[in-house]
Amino acid sequence: MFKDLDPLLHQQLRLSIISLLASVKEAEFTYLKDKTQATAGNISVQINKLADAEYISVTKSFRANYPLTTCKITAKGLTAFENYVKALQDYLPPSAAKKKSPEGR
């Protein structure tokens, strides 16, 4: 009856990261850290898990001699996120509009 939810995305911080990345072209580590209010260590671990699953790509470089980590959602990650949202919708009750008959009763 209910579809299984992707266990990788079912964790709150990973879901936050993937949903942020789904709405932007790419994001720096500090942006994701600020938006999620996670610790650097925790977000780093979760980014690695998403990268290992090929849900995101991670580029490491330098800006003014400081490390710069940039993340971008992959096609696989976007599909996984969309499937997760669709599966989650199955858990929601039908809307009042869908419950009404064509006559509005």
C-alpha cells in the first residue's frame, strides 16, 4: 500500500541538504551549513554519504588560500528526491476536494 521511503533521504539533515540543492544550481559548504544550522562535522559526514550514493557531486578547490567545497545535486539525486516526495505524498490523507463527489457533496 505505502511505498518505501529512501532510507538515505529519510534522515533529516540529508533531506535538508538535498532539498536545498534541488532548488539551486550549486551551493557552497558554508551556505548549506548556515541554512541547516548543522555543525561542520555533521554536515560533512552527511555530504559524504550523499556523495557516496552519487546523489550529489562535491568539488573541492581554494578561494584566496581557503578551502572551498561546492556541492551540486546530480540527476540521480534529483530523481531520488522526486521519488521520495511522491512516496511521501502516499502517506498524506486525500484532500477534502478529492473526497467530494462530482456534485460537490
